[in-house]
Amino acid sequence: MLLTPPWWDEPDPPDLGDWEPIPQEVWEEIERTAPDWMDGGLAFSDQPVDDACRLPLGQHTYPLLKMTPVDEMSSTAKAWALKRTRDLISHLEAFCAELTASLAGPTPADRREDWGPYDVAAATRSSIYSADRQVAFARDLASRLTATRAAMSEGRCTLGQARALSEGVAHLPDDVAQEIESRLLKFAHRQDLTKFKASLRRWLARLDPNFVTRSKAARAEVIVEHHDLGDGVGELLIRGPLERTAIIDLAMRAYAKATKPALGGAAANRKLAALVQWAEDYLTSPAAPRRHGRAFGLNVTFDAPTLFGLARHPAEIPGYGMVPAEAAFELLSNGSPLRRLIIDEADGRLLDYGTSTYLVPPPLADFLIALYGTSAGPHSNVPAADCDMEHNIPHQRGGGTDARNNTPIDRRWHRTKTHAGWSYVKNRDDSVTWTSPTGLTETVYPHDYRLGP
């Protein structure tokens, strides 16, 4: 990328993509408004931007872009500065990937002994699953996709493009992956992410020797996920073999048609009602499974003023998100039981949990599940009900089975504590402070039942 007067006879620097000079009318304006600049007598405010775009990306780029205040730049300089800043972000992402790969180290022979992502998770404040993805990507750039990392460093390839390439060729031999990489990087600098992915799919179809069998692998990658979208709305993402998703779709459409006279409304609402009906029937059946000694159930919490009609504060489904108070009242009208929760007004943590409505109540598990909501592992979103009730001091070494020594920890963080040298202490406010072998610390706090932070 260049900003250069059209009368300068300089060759294009190699591998910088399309040459896009400043328009002739811009330089004519410069000569009119700052005639001495051409002779070196007056500093032109856009000159640092010109220099930043002319030189290869490096440590000098950002200082040059910041040298001229934004409000003093011409419109052309602002546009070029923005474009170059986006290139610089790719440059920094390449450096982040290099740091990540170095910190995590090479992939061990036994993937179960891969502890590198845990330090990455703590350093980047991300879940271990997100760190897994970061590390896999960084290792790929450090090994077989080195040309992609170089292109990022030069601003010719974005992070999104690099991730798409890495994930798209993950199943391929190195030579085929690198052949596809070389084809894509020729045009990455002029493509947005959508066009880049389209190019990737085309080259995969042409060069992947097992393209015909890829559909079998794709069919095995089943995804069933739930997401909180805010505003009291959730989303289910389902992906799997076509004949199975088609059965689900056929059943929903049949239910929607059969219930139209009784339910009315949009067909989409009736399709959702079909899934809800199936879920409720299953969870309330005698054969329904149990966890920690109790039946699966959905908790919805709201405060006393809302219960007594003095306010209409939002209700919360712990571990999922917020819903309007009316949604909680609808559950009550359907006969759902009430439980008493007593919280600390200072920090919103649970102090007492009423369990009188359970048929076979396991008080300690109920208390810990309600106390944390999700796993007490750093940045983990695994529901507490699906976690191990981990003994910080092992039971065989005298550790008690009580609220001070037991904590809901998901299986991955449980194994990390057992095998990888991580440890935690449970503080007086029930927060859990983890320490890594490298000395990084991360504190996980109980669920806050207030409408505050």
C-alpha cells in the first residue's frame, strides 16, 4: 500500500499488494495550500501518514499514524490512516500468535497432557475452550502456515482470513494445505472475509484429494448449542446429518399444522412449542435422569418486591440470562414451586437456600449449585449442576465434605488441578482464587443474585 506523488519514479515495493497512489487532485491541492512543503520548508500534516503507508509495517507505523492529530488530517489521510491501522492490527495479531505458540509450546504426544492452553486462558482472560482454539491456531501459524503469519505481519491477510484458512485445511496433509495457502494469499489483500471463504471452498474442492469423503466427516461434526441473545431471547443452533435435521423439521411442521386451530399465531411459535412440549414431557417422565441426586429443572429467580407486586424487576435464569418478570409469573401460574433464597446485600452471593420442595433433597449439592451457578473454574461456563463437587483437600487426606471444602469444578479444570500443578484457595467470601504453575492468578466469584454487577 503506497501514498506517493505520481511524479516520483520509484519502483513498487515487492509483495505489498495493489499500488494505489494518492489522486493527482490531492497533490494539486497540497501545492496550492502548502506550496513550500514541496521544497521542504513547511511540514505537511499528512506527511506522517504518507510515511506510515509507504514503509513496511513495524514498530514505527503507529507513532507515525498518531503524529498528526486526527482532526488535522485531510479526509484522504484519515481514510488511508484507517486502512493502515487495520493492517497494523493484523501485524499485532501475528505477534500475538507467535507469543501464544511459544508460551503453549509444541503439541505433546498425549493430548490429555497438553497443559499449555491453561496459561493462555489465564493470560487472555478466556475460557479453556477458547484458549484451545487460540493455541491450535497459533501452532498452525508457527509450523506449516508460516506464509500466512508473514502475510498477517505485512498487513496482507486479516486474522479472520487466517483463522478460516487454518480451520479449513486442518484435515489436509501439509503439502496440500500449503498449496491452497499459496493460492489464497495471492488475492487475500483484495478480498473481504466472505469472498476469501468462497475462494477457500473452491480450492478445497479442487485440491483436496479426499473431497468426496469430506461430507462423511462433516456429518459427524454435530453441533447442538444454546445461546443467550439478550432481551429475554435464546437461540438453539442445531447442525447434523441432513436426514436427522429433516426429521426434526418435519415433526415441527406437522405439530405446527395440527395445533394451528388451538394455538393460532405464527407457525414458528408453534414449532417452538413442539420442542418445548417434547422437553417438558421428557424431564417430567419417570425415566428422566438425575444429577447430584435431583431431577433436572430450570430455576428462575426474582426479588421479593417483584413477587409482592411492588416492582417489575427482571427475573434471571441462572446460567442462561435475564427474562421479563412476566415470564417468571407465567411459570408460577403453571404451578412451579417457590424456593427461598437469602443473599448477602453487599455482594449478592447466596447465604441460604430453601430445599423443602425437593422430593429427595441433597442440600449441600443444591447449595453449591445455587451459590456459583456455573463451574468455579476460571472463565468456565459449564453449569454447576454438570460439574464435579470437587474436594479441595482430598477426602482421603482428611478433607471434609462441606461448603468450605467442596466446590463445583468442571472436569477439565478438575483434571488440571489434579495433574498439572494448578491449585486454588476458597476465600471467606466464597470466591475461589486459582494459581497456575507459572504464578498467574485468577479469581472466580459466586453468582451475584442482585440486579447489579
